[in-house]
Amino acid sequence: MKLIFVLILAIIFVTSPLVTEAQSKIFGFHLMQKRRNLRIPFEFHSNLIIVPALINDSDTLYLILDTGVSTTIITDPTLLKYTNTEYVRNIELEGVGKDSSLKAIVSIGNTLRVGYARTYNHNLVILEKDILNLSELIGSPIHGLIGYELFDRFVITIDFRKREIHLRLPKDYKYRRRDGEKIPLEVIDKKPFVNNVFIKEANQEQKVKLLLDTGAGHAIMLNSYATTIPKPDTTINVQLGIGLSGKISGHLGRLDQVKVGRYSLPEVLASFPDSASFGMKFRESDGRQGNIGGELLRRFKVTINYAEEFMTLRPIKSAMKESFEHDMSGMDLRAKGVNYNEYYIDRIIDDSPAEEAGLQKDDRLMFINNIPAGELNMTEIYKLLQRKEGKEINLVIRRGGRLIFTSIVLKRII
């Protein structure tokens, strides 16, 4: 996919814990109406799993299901109106990016629902500023991220083909061979790690420890300062994504092979963040050397079991046949408007098909191959722009008060 997110967070509390009377209620997520399991449909944009949720008496909100976060984070500060403001405290978030920290508050004693899974006394970390602008980047309303609190209470199966997650209590789940290959996990500081991943590049093979990160849209990210794996001979400079402290720059290249369990995937696109924006943020205590994200995981039906520390991978045949591709147009988009279906060019890469076609920053995309751009979501647009090298894409853009007709010829740049 075009857009790659890296959302690995560390939370530093700067005030002492607060205790409320509400804490006498049921602790943690539980299934409502005596349910034994629960299926929740999700939206899938930019390789990210987006689930509906309710906070107290709010309208429906949308949260990214992210194994890389240890607490629920609300990225949209306007949602403070729905939260419990009686008990709050200030914190600082240390994130990934060029700056050091970001201010936020914690709201204590909230009710949070994801489908028919509910928790009381829930702590919410609410960003002071919506620095991530996830809705504009994804082209769909995004209000925050949720991770550990759900995975700690349930065995969760992510069915990318059906676009649903299946929640079961650990006592009601029993591994079966048809679930796929069983891969050991190690849960450290509320985050899951995979130890038996093998990377092959330039006739060198190395076993690496990677964070299992459903909140990252890329396939593989490697910290080149923590491994002896050489960077591929051909790489390109790109903006890899965005973290709590700003943009993440680095390089993108193709690894000869990535092997997870018995499954080998060739020519995998991997990102290599620059040390200035990311490398120094790795925590030595967990020993990670990178992460696995949604572009790789979506090729499997994935079950994640924190209680017994393993996951299962069952290949999706059609997805396993797909090659790993990057955008072939050379332009980044931003979604604007009430419904996030007005698309503007945010960046043009030098010497790219987009530059050759005369496209410029802030041009508004009106038609793609005679289809109104507003009828497509961001994921559908990016799929068109990475479909096949040599394919011509006809565009109509608005620049100021003028409509301009042009076309781009897709070119594989990596």
C-alpha cells in the first residue's frame, strides 16, 4: 500500500493514579448478554483494521485495532466532550518521530463498547492535538486506537477475507489444525513479539525478533541498526509514515525472502527508518529488530492468543498470490471534506509519473478513468495507482478554477 503507519507508543504518566467509586464495577472487557463469542465487522483501509466503538453516550466512533498500543488512545481531542472529565490527569506520550513528546490527558472511569464487548472504568488517553490526522491520511473517519485491553481478554481471530474479527474467551478457545500453523508469541510490556521470523537478503539469512503490529500498514519494518541484514541494493527515499511525534522518513526496498513459520514470501517490500526519526526509539529491553504489519498479515487468517502466547496463520490463497507493490504514480493524497471523499495531492515525488504528467501539490482529483473520485475510497484509489506497470491512468484535476485533463503511465520504482 501507499501509506505506511508506524504507531508504536510508550506512555509516561506524570501524575499519581486516581481512584474512583466506579472502579468497583466489573474490571476489563466482557461479553454482554451472556454471549460466549462475538463477531464484529470491520472496515479495512490502508491495511489497517477499523472497528466501530462507543464511548459512554457517544455516537459511533471508529478505532484502529492496534497490537502496538498498550492503552486506548483517542486521537481526536473533540471527543473529550463524551468522556468522564471529573477525573483526569496530564501525561506525556513518547512516540516515534523527530520530536520528543506530545501532551495528552487521561480520563478515568469511562464505559467503552466494541460491538457487544464492553468495559467499565476504562482509561482513555486523549491527545491534546490531532497530530496524526488519521482520517485525512486514510480517507475514512478515525477517532483513535485500541489494542492490549481487547487482546488481553479475548482470543481474537482476524478474518481479512470476510472483514470481521471473532472474539472468544480464552477458556472457550481450543486450537485446531484447521486454524493454521501455530506460531509462538512473547508478550512483553503488553505487546506481542514473534521470534521465529527469518529474513533472507543477499545470500544472508538472519533470525529476527519482530513486533506483531496490526497498527502498521506496511509489510515489514527493520531497524537496520539492530540487525546485520544488509539493505537491498536498490532502495528509494520515502516518507514511511507518521508517529505521535511527527513524520517518519527512511528507505524502502525489497527483501529476497521473509519466512514466518513454514510460510515463505518472496520479494517483500521492507521499510528501513532513518535513525534520526525512529532508530533511537527502539527499546533495548524488548530486543525488537522491527515489526510485521498489515500488508503481510492480510495474506492470512490470523488468530492471536495472548493467554497462551501464540498466534495461528492460515493462508488466504488469493492474497498469497498477490505481489508486494508500492505506489507507481509518485503522488501522495490527502482526503478532505465532511465525508473524506475530496482528494488533494499532498506531495509529488521528483522524476515520477505524476511529475511528468504535470501534477502539482494541492491539485484536487476529480475523475480517475472517468469515475468520479468522490465515489472511490482512498484504498481503491491507491489500488488503481499500483495495479500494473505500464498501465495508463486518465485523470481530471481541478487547479484553482480550471479543470485539467492529463494521464499518467504507472512505473514500478522499487
